[in-house]
Amino acid sequence: MPAWVADIVRNPVRGLAAAALGLVLGVSGLPGAQAQTSDLVSRNALRVCADPANAPMSSMDGSGWENRIADLIGEKLGLPVQYTWFPQATGFVRQTLKAKKCDVIMAYAQGHELVQNTNHYFTSVYTLIVPETSDLKSVETLSDERLRDRKIGIIAGSPPATHMARNGLIGKARPYNLFVDRRIESPALDMLDDLEKGEIDAAILWGPLGGPLVKSDHPGMVVIPLIHETLPPRLFYRITMGVRQGEKVWERKLNSLIRRNQDEINTILADAGVPLVTDMGDAVMDVGQ
């Protein structure tokens, strides 16, 4: 589970960050232009900070969608991808990016103060996951009366838990741990396995985690993006790449790469099963997958 998800309640995501585009393109052809990247950023490899066991997002075997996006960015930069692996929980940024062991986190919530954010490259949302045979498959909001008296799996302390409490759904909920080392424990996998076994009636998971897991391992499930919740906390988040504070040239270079390769990024995400929504989180995007 990404560390920023754990911090969302305490550190609300701010508005869209203004980011200038084109500076790097304007100077990249000039002699010595490479030197304008911060001295801390490697010129020999795309050094990525990542969790080794956070599938389907990142994985040491390279199968995660974050890995695929890193491969794309490395290819466009003409650089090999190198990883610094560390569990993405408390201390992740301090032990990796801030320790200057790597130069970019591939997926980080916009506005989080631990990193400097690039422009966002996708927006996603929490999802309700139910069996396709369930009478809940047409539910669109957590205030739906059909959820009353149902046992729902929820990551304890995550934003949807507030909506569940507001709607009287916490009493019968089954909580799963938020702060974990995914090399040892996997709440999302456990939750979906429990749903498969009928021990819970529904599961609520962050879309970029739950969507791909359903697509790869639980084809009999329906993923419902929770785009119709109007009360706080919001359930959609714009996702960026995270770099060290003050590294504006590196940020702009990544912004340029994101802009010029957005279609390929969208294809990677959609192919993985990540639910993509509009910037305001009010509609599901169709990217042809």
C-alpha cells in the first residue's frame, strides 16, 4: 500500500500544481544542456525508487504497471532503468529519494509535501468490488441501501472508511491493515481472496491496486469506480511522479516526457486494468481498452 495513501487523511491533496512545459525541449539541443539537470540526478540511468513487493503496481520481477511506465520513460531518455527497492510504507521517501539513492518515484499523489510533484499523468479513484453474480453489482454509491447489513472489506484508516462510517456501514465491516510490509502481508490480496470465498460481500480498494488484481486473478468480479460520492473526503486522486524538492529542471524534463507520451502511458494503465477517471473524478475515461 503506497505510503501517501496512508497519509491522505492527515495531508489532504491540494489543487492542481502549475507546471511549466517546454524548457528542457528548448535547451536540449544546446551544448552542455545535460549539465542543467541537478547534479544529484544520475545521467547514466533512470534511477527509480520502488517497493519490491507492491504488485500489481511495482514488483521486483518488473511486472507491475509502475515498472512498465518506468521502462517507457527510460526508453525515451535512452537510459537503462535501475531500482532502489524499499517497502513503500513509513520511511519510504526518507530512505530512498531523500537519501539520494534514486531520482524518481513513479506514482505519487499530487500535492503531497514529501516530494516535488510532476504534472499528474492519470487520475484514479477508489472502487467497490463485488462478484458479478451479486445483487450489489449495480451499486454506485456507499449510501445505497443495499449495502446495509452487508459485510464489506475496507483498509482501516483509508478515505472510504469515513464514508462507510457516515452511512452506518462500519459496524459489520471487516478491516484490513493499512501499514504493512507487502513482502510479508498483502491486505488487498487477502481482501479479494475473502471476497472470492464469500467471507465478505464486497471489497473497497484503491483503483490502481484493485482493478489490476481483479483483471489478472479474479475475472468473476466487477470493479465499480466510486465517482458519485459528493461529500468529503474525496475518493479520487491525481497521480504524478515524485522528485526531490528543488529539482525543477528534472521535474520539467519529466513533465515534457509525460506530455509527449501520454497516450502510451494511458495504454499501459488501461491494459493493466487501472480505472482511469477525469481530472475532477466525475466520469470514467474510455481509452479504447
